[in-house]
Amino acid sequence: MLGSTHGTLTTTSRPARVAACGERPGPAVHGTADERETDVSGRPLHAEVPDLARLFRPRTVAVVGASDADGRPGRTVTAQLIDWAGRVDARIHLVHPTRTTVFGLPCHRSVQDLPEPVDVAAVLVGDPLPCVRELADHKAGFVVVFASGFAEAGAEGAAAQARLAAAVRGTGTRLLGPNTNLNAFERFRDDLDGPAIALITQSGHQGRPVFALQELGIRLSHWAPTGNEADLECSDFVSWFAGRPETGAIAAYLEGIKDGRSFLLAADRAARRKVPVVAVKVGRTEAGARTAASHTGKLTGADDVVDAAMRQFGVVRVDGLDELQDTAALLARARPPRADGVAVYAISGGTGAHFADLATAAGLDLPTLSPAKQDELHQWIPGDLSVANPVDCGGHPVGDARGRRIIDALLADPSVGVLVCPITGPFPPLSDRLAQDLVDAAEETDKPVCVVWGSPVGTEDAYRTTLLGSSRVSTFRTFSNCITAVRAYLGHHRFTTGYRSPFDDAPRVPSPSAGKARALLRPGEQLSEHAAKQLLRAYGIRVPREHLVTSAAAAVRAAGQIGYPVVMKASAPQLAHKSELGLVRIGLTSASQVRDTYRELTDIARFEDLPLDGILVCQMVGRGIETAVGITHDRIFGPTVTVGLGGVLIEVLDDTAVRIPPFGEGDARAMIGELRGRALLDGVRGRPPADTDALVETVLRIQRLALEVGDGIAELDINPLVVLDHGQGAVALDALVLCR
């Protein structure tokens, strides 16, 4: 088996004050007609972007269930919402059935008593459904539901959550939550400038480290706590943030993906606009997936498919919250690179060598500096120290004018795109001067300057004031986080340079093959090998010459037409492992062997009580590299395409690569390049190279099949697909198809 399976309110005109968290909203824009194009399966090709401006910068806010009673949880929430409404200059309306005032402000008895439509309504009651329905009738723009006990609590809660979603569907009202929190209404610093991080979390506390970046001088523009995502989901916020001029990077903590297609379209929109998306996605392990489900009721999805989806559309996946904050900060603030090379500058040969080892192992390019550049550096660095890269200055030059000259010389080198200076510990006054020189040089260059401050204390003035006070230097506390961030930074810009969306080339009109293929599918059944190969033939995938026969005499005639030697196999629906049952014979060279084999195979089938549709007499295909290509249906992303080494190796080595259609030739070649056994296709131990082009073509034909009829296929497995010598093609020797 291949891989892992599995409206809008009209607002009146008045002066608009722009604050750090966003602009005043205009009319909702949901995309042009072209943006609602669909592919052959009827799925959208462009993200539909909701107008979320009123959620973050409303004109009117309502708090339903407002309270100022001591000891009640609603008191703190109400107070924060009143404060937030004041900060965004919104009119506040409080609702409580038995109160006339709350915190000294007038209170309405019901939603029906609200004097005007509201942009944002926060619902603080235990059973939010009646209030949500009333607010939708009242044409509220956004309803925020904090209550828990929904999809994260099991089937009954999931049904209650579905009723919440149904209450706003088609009304123009959008729902945030349930099981969300107050993160969207935090107090953001408005004294910071430059590109900002927009934050999305499905668990509020997991965003705290990123929010705290403001204390290090890094700007945050928005925080979207999506909770259980009954309606609005992370993809909606990615799509909207990607279009905001202030967004330098999007940081996300995800426990699950509600809709795979929406996620890919959102990531595609960000990639088109060159906006980096950095995400922690839990669920790599069974324990993580189980915990995520209990927390927000999310489907975590098969992790290898999630990983492939993020890689395919340029989402940077990191593992820890510290990596999330450091990587997002660098991507938000650093300008596009002018070169891919990383120069490491250290005051100690050991420090430089250690960092260089880790960086090189992570795939970063540490170019050897030219002889001319090394001669230049040796003007200020003793001749017995290495300056090839990493550069070891020996320590003393950083204490005088030589230190700045060394930094400037490295930044001036055209092969250097990033300068990294690891400082393993403070050694004033030299470290103070080094930090200041790095900050001053960073102000005069468009290349990223990264510093790793290794002191465990972190209270030093060179760190707290000089480095963190700079908007141009990116400061890290660990080697690994620095390397992760720099690799992501260079990788993001490589990915988005010349990015062409795979959705642009997705077929809009079904091919003639689609009708032929659908006629062969049998819902809920497994096709016979013969029928499965007919499905492949419909899409131009090469299979051996073969005949399905029902008598020994017909088998002999078929063998004569095909040409000896031949292979014979039993053929029947629901027959998956023919070899294990002794129902395959290879290398038959005579009519008598064919006649005897026909009788043997039919006798075994009768003994095993297997109803056959016949015996396949097949062409014997020459030697080649056994690979496997197939389709599985992921519960989040739908049909996915997998390629790997074939035969038993796919089960033993689990050497596979995954992509989600649509994708083009570049991705098909990248899949093959990701295989650990890729060298087998290049030719080893004297064998000629295999026909990789034919393998690529087969993968592309399979992805077209997945796009057009993948909704009717639970699993398609070509194993083995024999890739012959270069120029001779690839042949599908066996195929299994399970229909949905």
C-alpha cells in the first residue's frame, strides 16, 4: 500500500482613524468572478478572501451577557471588551436580560433592543446558540463565541458546534470560535514600526511567546484566536493577512486543518504575494494528534501529507514556539537576500567551527571566501588564523577599529547574503564594542546581520540595550534557532522568486479519459487487476500487453500472440495479494507450461473459494528499477499522489514522497529527488541510468487522474511500476484500485 492513507453591513461615512492594528473597514470584497474559477472537479482555484477589517477595527461592539458582578468570569471579559472598544474608537452596547447598567454604562435587555447593527458581538453566555441566531437576524458582522464544550468534547459537542455554524451560514454574519478567547482584543504596542507579524492560533496560550516579541521591539499587527473554527478558520486569516500592506510574516500555531483545499489556496495567495507563513503544526505523533483532537476537535490529518502540503506551497514548518517566534521575526524584518552564502564571523575558532558544522549539516551554504577577500581580512586578523569561512578574528581586533572593518569587508563580499556572528558569552568591554559594531554595520547594509547571544543570563547591556534595541539586527539565543531561521529565510525567497501557482495550470475541462475512467469505477469495490489496468490505459499509462482468458486453449493462443516468455496471473475483484496465494507464475516459455499453469491457477482459486473473472496472460517485461506510484484519499486534503521505491522496498524502507494535485513537472521531479533511493535511478554498480523522464510522465498522468476521478478512488496503487533503461519508458506491471 502506498504512503499514508488516509453580508455584509453597509457602514456610513465618517472620518477613519488608522491605528496599529489595522485600517477602518470599507465594503466587503469577496473576489472577482475570475477568482471563483473552478478546476475539473468543481473545486475553487483561488482563495475567497473574507473582509475581516471590521473584526479588528469595528465601529460598533456589543457584549451579550455583559456582567460586572464580583467573582463572575464575565466581569473581566466585559471590562476588557469595553476597554478594547474604547481603544479602537467603537461605540459599545451591553446586553443583559436583568441589568439596566453594567460598569455604569446603560444595558439593553435583549439583542432585539440594540439601537443599531453591530460590527462585533461577543457572546458570554453558556448556551450561545439562541444569541447567535438573534445576532444573525440582527445582521451582526461578526459574532465571537467564547464558550467551550463543543467539538473538542466529543460527538454531542460536535453536533452542537454544527448547529452554531448552521445558524450563521448564508446570513452574512461570520462566527469566530467557539472555544476562543480574548487574544484578538489584546493591547498591541503602537510605537513600533516596520513590517509586522500577524499571528493566528488555535490555542491562545501558544501564541504568548510570539506576542511577547513586542517587548523585544518586533511589531505585531493582529492576533486571530480561531478556536474550534465552526465558521472562520485559519485559512481565512492567512488569506486576509497576506493582502495587508503591513504584514511582514504570518505566524501560526495549528492543531488541525479544517479544510485542506482552503488551506492550500490561502498558502498559495501568500506565496503569490511573497508573504512568508511560518507554522507550528502539532500531530506529528499519535499522542500529539490525540491531544489536539481533545483540545479543539480538529482533524490533524496524516502528518506526511500535511508536511508535503506545507512544503509544496512554501509554508515554513517549525517544531517549537521558540522557533516560531525567531523564524517569523527574521522573515518579517529581513530584506530579500542578494546571495545565498552565509558568512560566519567569530572571536573563537571553536565557536566558528561549531556553528559552521551545524549550519552545513542543515544545508546552508558557507562559501569559501576568495583569496583576495582573505588577503583583505588578514590586514586586520593575524595571518595564522583561518579567514576562509568561518572567519576567526582571534578576539583582540573587535576591541578597536579593526572589528568594524572586518564586518564591513564581509558584508561587502558578493558571495555573502547573510552574516552570522555567534557570541558565546559576554566579555566586556570587547563584547560591548562588537555588539555596537554589528548594530552600526547592520544600519548601513541591506543584508541580514544575525547575532547569537549565548549568555544564559541575558541581562547584559550589550544584549538588552544594544542588540535588542536594533531593528536591523536579528538576535537569537541558540545556534539551532538561528540556523532554522536563516535556512527558512533563504528558502522562502528561493521559493517565491518566480513562483508560479500550480492552480494556474490546473485543468478546467475534463479530458476524454475522465469519462472512460469513471465508467470503470465500482463504488465501494476493489477492481480486478485487469480492470485497474484498463483505468491506467485510459490515461495513457503503459501496461504490458495482456489478454484475459477463461480457458487453457485461449491462454495458449494469447501467449502465442504476445510472444514468449509470458507471465500468468489470476484475476478477480477483491484479490489483492496474488503472489502470497501462489496465483502468479513468471517466465513461462512454452504452450505446455501455459496450459498446465492455467489449470494450476484455477485449481488454487477453487480451493481458496475465489471466484475468478479469468486468467491474465501478460507480456514479460525486461529488467528495470521497481518503483511505485499511487493515489490515496486524505481526509483533509482529498486525493494525494505518492511515489516511492517499489516491490517490498516500499513497505520495508517507507521511502516515499507525497504531493497534492494540482502540481506540475517541477514538483514531480522534486518528488523523485526526495527519495532516499534516488541513486538507483541514476544507475549503480554498472547499470545504465533509468528512464526518469518516463517516471515523471507517469506521475503527471496519475495526478491528472487524481484531479478528474480521484473523488471516486479510495486508493490506487501501481506496484511495481518498472522504470526501464533511459529512453525505454516505464511499465505498470500490477495495479490495485479501491473505489470509494
